[in-house]
Amino acid sequence: MTRSVRTIMLKKLAFIAICISYSFLSAQEKFNIGLIGFYNLENLYDTIDQDDVNDEEFTPDGTRRYTGEIYLDKLSKLEKVVSEIGTDHSPEGLAIIGVAEIENRSVLRDLCNQNALKSRNYKIVHYDSKDARGIDVGLLYNPKYFKVLKSDKIYVDMEDLGEGRTRDILWVQGLFMGEEMHIMVAHWPSRRGGEEVSMPKRCRAAEFMRAKTDSILLQNPLANVVVMGDLNDDPTSPSLVKCLKSTGKKEEAIDGKFFNPFYDYFKKGIGTLAYADAWNLFDQILVSPQVLSSKNPLIFGGGYIFSRNYMVQIDGQYKGYPLRTYNGDLYQGGFSDHFPTYVVFKKKVK
């Protein structure tokens, strides 16, 4: 073989190798990952007695002896959990987190200023509601991932059901990883008085969320809608299935019906809080059908419950339950009586 022939062959082999290498690299698609979570912070109050709300027990002179020292310890415990949620999927943690049982904007500001969360530069969306206990819902978001366009609170009228003051629903419209998204955060009425007796109140709250969703989808049938909250009902409850209109099967998430990725968890006996030695899954995040579309730039990666050993009661009557802040009026230095949940989204890097 002459030198010139050998040179030509080597050039051809090199060209083929480059083509193969380029094809391989092209096949290695890269994605940005964004996580959306929800966490009931279990009575995150400040220590100040406010007028017109029943917050006296969460003051230094109240029944729980809720001092500044306890408040700071509570913030540090929540800081640890919030900073670690979803880091198995993304080292940057949650892009967005809806929260419940917070007294005001001030406590959210204090939480965002904790050392482990400062670098995320979380911003706050919050409105005061008329809840008798003075607790609201709110939204924290990392501006690197989410840009707020509009927000408002949705008043849930319960007067004819004997409960005129309940938590408002928070609605936020924005751009999540560059794609338009509507987010609603809720804390539906409790089961006080019994599950069946109180069910109409949660159905009423679900109907208000459904009405807002229908209004959004009427204007844009392809809208990405994410609803979340402590719903005080399980994925199989009538308030979720019938009133909000949701399903645990992706193929049934059509005509505006929400897909609930936490349905299968509950059917397997896995929950986010425990009562009377039984698990409930009240903390849920649901998505509209468009989120599941193969044509959507946002790729839905499923839902997860976040728990670590340090968040679990290790002994006593409530062994295995989430390690809560108080046991009755006794401060035990826990985190929350709920485990947080989150969902994963991916978007191809162009």
C-alpha cells in the first residue's frame, strides 16, 4: 500500500470516527430539571399576639409557651427539610414550593433568610386570608426558574355551610423554565366533626379550584395547570375525584381532568401523615392534561414523597409518624406532622 493510499484511508477512517462521535454526542440530550413541591409547615407562627385571630396559644404566655427560642429552632428545622427536598433529582432543590399553615409573610421571609436557603434567593407570593386561626397558604419561588406574571387570592364562600372563614386559595400565573404555568395552592377545610360531615366543605373548596381551572382552560385549552395543597382528603376521596375531577390514571386525564401522581402511593398504603395508626395522603400535587402531552416542552417526571429518618418519630405512642413540633402543649422539637411532596419536570436544553 502506497503512502498516498494509506493517507486517504486514514482520512476516511478519521472522518467516519468524527461522524460516529458527533452522532453519539447528539444522542446524549441534555435537560434542565425543575422541581415543584408542597409542604405543610405545621403552625409556623411568630410570637406576636395579633388582633382578630386565635393565635394566643403561639405566644410566650400562651398554653404552648411559644418563645422566640422555640420559633428560631422551628425555623432551623424547617430550613433543613426545605433545603434537602428533591436534591436527589436536582442539587439546586425546589424551584417552587407551596406552603400551608403559615401566619404571615414575615415568617416566610424569616424562613427564606435561613443560611441553607439564602443562596436560592427565594421570592414570596402571599395574601392574608380570613381564617379564624390566622393561618394562610403561600408560595416561594426561585427566580432562576420561575417568573411571576400575575397572582391573586380566591375567596371560598362557605357561609351556607356554616364555615364562613376559611383559607383562601392562592393563584399564581408565571413562566416556569420559560413555559407558561398556572399554580394554585390550597389548604382545604379540616375534618373537624368527622370526615363525612365535613366533606361538603372540602367539596366546596374543590369546586372553586375547579371553576378557576375551567376558566383558565377555556381561554387556553393547552394551559399548564398545577394544583397543590393540604387537601385534608385522600386521592380517592369524592372531593378529589368528583368535585375537583381527578384520576390516578394518565390515560384518563382528558377533557380537563387532573392527573394525580399520588393516587398509587395511597393505594399502596403510603401517606404523608398518620392518625390512629392509619396513614392518610393529604398533601398532593396534581397536573392538568396538557402537562402530560408529548408535545409539551415540559416533560412530567412523576411525583414523590420526601421523608428522612430524622423526620420520623423513633419511639413512643407515635413511633413511625412524622416527628411533629408539639405533642399536645409539650414542645418536642420536631419538624412537621406532615411529610412534603414534590413533582419533577424536565425540559430539553436547545
